[in-house]
Amino acid sequence: MNSLSIKEILALNPVGQDVVVNGWVKTFRSNRFIALNDGSTIQNIQCVVDFESFDDALLKQINTGAALKLTGTLVESLGKGQNVEIQVSDIFVHGAADPETYPIQPKKHSLEFLREKAHLRVRTNTFAAVMRVRSALAFAIHQYFTQNGFYYFHAPIITGSDAEGAGEMFKVTTLDGKNPPLNEDGSIDYKEDFFGKETNLTVSGQLEAEAYAMALGKVYTFGPTFRAENSNTSRHLAEFWMIEPEMAFYDLDANMDLAEDFIKNVIRYVLDNCQEDLAFLEKRLLDEEKTKPQIERSEMPLIEKLKFIVENNFKRLTYTEAIEILRNCKPNKKKKFQYVIDDWGADLQSEHERYLVEKHFKCPVILFDYPAKIKAFYMRLNEDGKTVRAMDILFPGIGEIVGGSQREERLDVLKEKMAALNIPEEELWWYLDLRKFGTAVHSGFGLGFERLVLFATGMGNIRDVIPFPRTPQNAEF
């Protein structure tokens, strides 16, 4: 007899049939009631054991965390909270779990404790729900781009360029750290390294994706990226996943239209397909917020917040308009901001972005036309010579969730910008070639996948929406 998942059993509800189910024990009460879960759904299935029919030695192996194969008959449940249960006729123990040392017991655990048990924390309802939502979002992303004529492009993970210009990159080398080959001036001779040059883990697949967009029209990357930023905030990871579409013949307006439609579609998919998990996460969030001061509580429950994103247009305004709003707002005038806004040209911080979204407009915001000095070299310069065709999408509770731009397609302007920033042309000769051979208007954006999962699940720390977080001083598991 083939086994069924608990999700399948609960959906089919084949009362009276014999079934086989595999899973892990959540609880075993009174040597009679096993709550079994196999990860396919937030719901457990109750399995009823006639303890007189089984050997005591076998029953003693059934503890929280044990992996079992149960055979029995599906019957209508007499208890509350479930429609069906399994009357068990046979038990096979795949693997027992020592009740003295198994750390995921049926009680409330702190998220900090569970981060120390990242290999087991997905057995809790919270992390199982988060990871199922994460999986659904990943599927929705691929589905959206496929249905809209994009080609999936795999950008290299090892690169010789710093696409963002931030300089915070992880080096990739095979040289002896204690005795590397040196040049005459004492610097490391990277010509002796594996790739014959200095290389790093990528911070973005954008530049390479541009090359493919200029041949295939519309492409997207979805892969790991790395940032060696020594930041231990609840919003930063050293290893994270990025979605980066690039589109030939798209200007900034088309780019913003796509980004908004994309976000709404993937969130709508989760609303339609992860209802049980979202309901659980919403209740968890509401219970958590009862312990917070009133002023710190969210204005909307999780599901209502997601529906609000899907059902409302994003507010669009220029950076210049945003600066005026921020400069004249009460928190700025009373110096409540950590970074007070004085002049045009300031680099907006998370506190400013969240004020615009959560207090002023009370909806998602798209800011565009940023000062050239605070944005990357590849963004198209506007006619004013001061601003670039950049855009950021700001979300409540998150701040920036998407960053993008119309790319600079003019060879002469791009060369001037690279020279001003001391970026050698020989390092990006191939990128400049794209402007020599069939250049065209093109645009793209990047979305940090974990920030999207963070928003969709209502979790408060980015470490809790990725299976094994990589942060400063932490590469366990």
C-alpha cells in the first residue's frame, strides 16, 4: 500500500479506507494519541493506538521527534479540532528520538534558541510555515517571469567586478594565506591565483544579466549573492538570494510598472495557496503583539496587510518630493530621526523610508530620480545632470524592498561616469561593448528574496526566513 501525505489524506478525507502515513511525532499522549506531522501541512493528524495491542518496548520508542510509519484505518474523529483520525493497526519506528536530549519539545521556544538549532527548527510549526511560504514565493516568481516571456539566466557566482561599487565582497582565492606570491611593490600577485586575477563572490548578477537581455530581450536571475558587510541588524545577511530581471527596450516607467505588477502577483499567489500557513503566522503575530506596547503594534493583521499590497496602487514620487516631505515633517523638525534631513542629496535611511510608507502615505511607495552621487555608476543620467533614472520600492515594516533603474545606454556618458569614479575601463571592457554594438534603452531591478519572505510571513528577523543564516561570526551548520 502506498503512503499518502497528511495533506492528501485531509483533502481526500477517504473515511473507511486503510492508509499508510509517515511522519514525525509532535506529541504522544496517554500511550494512546499520537499527533503526527509530515511537513506537508501545518495540520497534524491524530493517530489512535490501542496500547494493549502493542509491545511496551515499541511504545517506549514513540516520543516527540521520533519518525514513524503508521498503518491503519481512517475514521471520523470523535474529538474536537479534526474531522478524521487514524485507528492504528501497525507501527514501524524509522528512528527514535531521545526525550532527554531532543531539543524541540512541545512547548514555546524563543526564536533565539531555535536559531541555535537551525537544523531542527523547521520541525516547529512557525518555521515549517515560513519555509512553505518561502517555497511558494519561489515558485510564484519563476511562474510569473515564465508567463511574461522572460528567460531564466544563471549569473556567475564568482566574479571579478563589484557591480554595486560598495567594495564589501568576499574574496575567492587559492593562494597561500600565510605566504602569497608578491609583486615588487609588496602587493599580492593575483596573476598567480587560480583565475589569474583578483576574484570575489558576487554581490549582484545584474551586469551579466544586462548582456543577456541585450540578446534575449527579457531575462531574470534568481540566485545567491554575498555581501561582506559587518552588520548584525535584523535586516542583513551575508548570504542571501536575489531576483534580478533585466529588460531590453524598457524605460524607467515600464520598469516601475513591471516591478509593481510582479510583487502584487507573487503575493497574490501566496494569499491563494498558503491560507493555512498565513492564518497560523497571523495568529502567531497577533499573540506576539499583545505583549508589545500599543505604540509598537502593527496597524494591520498579516493577511489584511498582504491584501492591501495586492489591491492598491503604489504611490510614486520623486526623491526631491520625498526630501521636501521629510524635511518638513515633525520627526525631522524635532530631531527625532537618528539621521536628520537638512539638504537635498541626503542618502535616505530606513527610518526615512518607513516614515514615508507607514506614517505619511500609508501605502507602498516608489521613489525615483535620485541624486547621481548616491547611486551606482550604471544608472542613466537625467538631462538635469544631477539625478539618475533610479527607483526604489518601499514597504511597511521593511523599508527598501526593491532597487532598480534605467541603465545608462550611452557609451560616452557611461565612460565619463566610470572615469569620475575611478573605475578602469579595462575591467569592464565587455560591459562597454554592449554600448558599442546595438545599444538600446534597457532597465532592471533587484529584489532581495529574504526581505520579500520577511514581509509575507510577518517575521521580525531576516535570520528566521532563510534555512541556515550566514551573518558576521556565524557560519554554523
